[in-house]
Amino acid sequence: YRGKGTWPAKVTIVEYSDFQCPFCVCGAEVVEKIMKEYGKDVYFIYKHNPLGFHDRAEPAARAAEAAGLQGKFFPMHDKMFADLKNLTDANFEKWAGEIGLNVAKFKKDMNSDKVKAQVKADMKEAQQVGARGTPNFFVNGVPVRGALPFERFKPTIDAELKKANELIKKGTKLKDVYAEVMKEAGKPAPNFKLPSAPAAPKGPVKVADH
């Protein structure tokens, strides 16, 4: 229910996101454009990474999960991103009614152990894959970090599509493509060299105040 598009697909994009993060609003808009441009070739999965300094992000994640249990994850996702400065419990209930949820069930689910555990599990997974800030995207396992424009996603998606097409040509079934490419995920590319770190500062560093 947190997936968008047609499964299986040649390219799977997983996003770790936060409903109180303005950059994630841009991320959601880019996802819409990607889905429109690539159609059934791309499948999208939303995962929660509510950041500690956003006090309403974790309740919002639970509200989306509770809506998802009634098949309305993305309608709630859209409502929250459209009004991210007003993520109040009263609004969650109002939006639940507007998208046609059973509001009593929604309220109960939102505060259930099952939903709290799901959000926690996503947060733990985000840490494990190194998705610290939001939004954080993985295109068939390839990290694309931050609210980048569509043009920055396109080369990665195209390269992964090409890889998927080659696998299919060699006999991999479409439903097995993602598992196959994820075997390589996280491995450095051949001749992969990390840039050397800058020298450590010798004294206090003055940072311009924004």
C-alpha cells in the first residue's frame, strides 16, 4: 500500500521521507514526474524517516500508515504534503474524513503498536542504509540524495533501465530483476576510489550564520 506504479517493474525507487520536511515536498513532485515519464517501467516505494527535530513528523508518519491500512496511503500523503505546516491531530482526522476513511478505525490504528512499530522499523532501516537526511532515494539501490530535479534522476534511471533490459535479454524474469540488481547494491564500482578527506582544521572554525 506504500507502493505506486505497477509491480514488478524494471526500476524500483525507494524513498525515505519526512512529512514535515519542505524538501520532501519537492521530492514528492519529482516522483510524480518520474512516474509520468517512465510509466510501468518504474515502481515507487515510500518509507518513513521522521527526523528528530520535526515534532509532527512521527505522528504524520503514523497517520499515513493508518490511512494505508484502509488503502488510502497516498491520498493522505498528498493531503499532508499540501499543508505540512499544519500537521495537527485535528487535521489528520479531518483529512481522514475527506479521503473517505472510517475515522474511528483510523484514530485507533494511528495509535496502535503495529503502526508505531512499522514507523520505527523504517527509521531503523533508514539508518542502516545511510539515509540520514530527507529525502533520500535509492534507484535500484543506487543512492540519489536530496531534493534534486528530475534531470538529476534521469541518467541514473536510464542506466538502471538499460541494466534491467540486459538482464531480461539474458533470461531473467521481470519479477526477479530487482532481487538480481540488489545483489550488486552497496558494492563499490570497479576501480572505485574515495576522495581523500580534507585536512582537519587546526583551531575553531567560523561558520557563517544563516
